Amino acid sequence: MTESTSAALQLHDARPFFDKALAHGVQHGIIDAARLAAIQADGPKGIVQIARYFGSEFLRPELEKARDRMVNLISLYLLETTGGDLHEAAVSLRDHSLLSRSKGGSDMLKRLIALPEHSNFALAGHAGAETLQLAQWSLRSHADYRAELARRSQITQAMDAALWLAGQHGLEQDALEEAGADAEAVIRAGLLWQALAPQAHEWPHAVALEKRVTALRKKKTPSSASVVLPPGLPDDLRDAVQAHCASVQADLARLLDGATVLRALLRPTGAFRARYFLQDDPLAEVDDYLRRPDDHEEGEPPRPASKTWIRATQGNEDEHSLLTLFLCLAVGMPKKTLLTEKTAASLVRKLRKSGLQPALATDFIRSHAPGAHQDGYCALWSSFVQESQATLCSDRDYQLHDALALLRRECHVAG
């Protein structure tokens, strides 16, 4: 090895930051003998306290782990408060007790743990026990701490933004918790509803959203609805809301496109609805169903289901069963409304080998389904194909994980 190459190599100093700061302070005269003696006296006290907090101070393994925790807590605090400056860290050790630096690191982690781990309101306040989490985080690196702090801070900002948007429409936090709403879905729904109905004062349910979109579609002039940040939005929440504006604008264009089958797009189990939090209003849905015009001509009774339809469905006419049936038809497999895991995997393999033929299912619906429901079933099938075809046909999903997960979610697949 040449001298120049050797000079270019530097040894990696793997010591904890506390050790580096202490050595730096002693070496540069920042920490004198008296202060060093005080630090050495405080160390065992802190180790015993930490061992007692997390387990037992009478077991050597617990004491050794407590020492590691104490060193790490001090290192976390010094790194966070000094930005990794060894001189400032040494001054901090000189001017403050060792136990205070350890407590400072512990308080940092407690504040971190208090932040939400998930953006689902039903999970807020249900994190694991503080002591257990503190035991884990007291041994993690400063880089891990910063990454987790950034993640949880982003979640907190999203939840605060969601609460602010919901509050503008009289929707309380209790309702979001009871419904298990995700903060991101609340933000997207708030932005979408503001673009569609800027004067609305109540949070939308599916029927209200559908009626509003239908009304805008009927206008002779194109709608000027656009997604913008709500007026009065606090500055510290702008980033959390701005992050969703572009995707909501794209979804808004789909909603207002007259070529899109609206009822299929808004079906409860569809991918579109999963992105938006809408209130449940069973009475509005029942009223809308009763007021919905029949699909047949006035005075002409709707055509009943054929015997073929009755045999194929076996009375199972929920969305999951019907989509299972339609998919079997489109792949050329025997008609079923329930698949085993093995059959579902075979269906995907056959689909990727021979292709999907959606028209086979559509023709079956038009030929055999009850006349009053044919349009709805066709819309349901068309929406499923549009949202799922890319995943089902993907040649990157070698193990079929994504495709089977989709079938479990949208169809009937027995475990």
C-alpha cells in the first residue's frame, strides 16, 4: 500500500458520541479533573436508576444493558442539541450534570413516542406501552430517531390538517375515530368536496357527492371546478394538504368526465372510494334507491333473470360474488361465485396466458341478468376491469402476491 493511499484512508471512530465528547473535553481542557470525577460518580447512579426502571438493578445483564442505554441517551441528547459539535457537547457535559443529559435524551424519546404512529384516527392513542417503546428506542441510533421523528411529525401534521378540514364542515374528531378514517382520505375528501361544492357546510356522503357531480355534468358549459388550498388554512398545515392537491385534481377530472360511469366509480368497495372518506348515511342511500327511476319503459315490467343466471349465481348477488362470476366468464373458466386459493391462482395464470376478455362477461349480463339491474352490473364489471386489469395482467408479479391480494379484496376467495 502506498503512503498516499494510506493517508487517504481514515479509521472509522465507532465510539458513542458521548465518549467522543468526553474525550474531547478532557483533551482540550474543557472538562477538568474535578468535573471528570463528578461525571464518574454520577454514572453508576444513573445506570442503577435506568436498570430499575426497565427491569432489575440486581442482575448484571440488566446493569450492562442499562449502561448502554445511558450512554446512548446522553449521546442522543448531545447530538440533537449541539448538531454533532464536539466542543459544544463537551461544554454541555461541563456545565450540566450527567444525569440531566441522560434525562434529556429520555425526554426526547418520550416526546417521540407520544406522537402518532399511524394516520388512522381509530388507532390514535392506542400505541404500545411507553415503557416498552422507550426500552426499544433507548438503544436506537440518532439517525433512527431523526427518521422516525420526521415520519411521525408528518403523520401528526396530516392528522391536524384532516381535523381542520373536517371542522370546517362540522365533522368532529369522535366521528373520524368511530369510522376509522385515515387522515389522508379525509384531506382528499375535503379538497374534493370544496372543489365540487364550495358553499357546502356539511361533510359529504356518497349520495350527496354523486348528485353534485351529476348536476355539474349536466351543465352546458364545462365546469371550472379546481382543487385549491382552502381559505384560512393555517400555514403549518399547508404542506400536508398541498401534497394531495395534484392527485385530487386528477380524480376530479375523472368524476366530471361524462364518459366515466359514475355509479361504478363510486361503488363502496372500489379503489376510488377507498381514497376518500365519505360519511355513512344509510337513510340517504335508501331514499336515493327508492327515488331512482326504473331502467325499463313505463308500463313495461322489467325482464326477470334467466334460469342460467339463477343457476350461475345460486342466489349470491352481492358485489364480491358477482365479480367472481364475471371474472371466471372473462377468463373462460367454469362459472363460480366462490374461489379457493388454488383456483384463484389458476385463474390468474390462465388469465396471463390467454388474456382477459371482458366482453364475455358483459354479454352474459345482457343476456341473462335481471333487466332492472343490467346497467348497474355492467358498470360494476367495467369499473373492476378498469381498476384491476393492470395488476391481474402484470408480468412483474411473479409470485402472484399482488393479484391474489386483489382477488381476496374484490372477489370471494376462501382462505
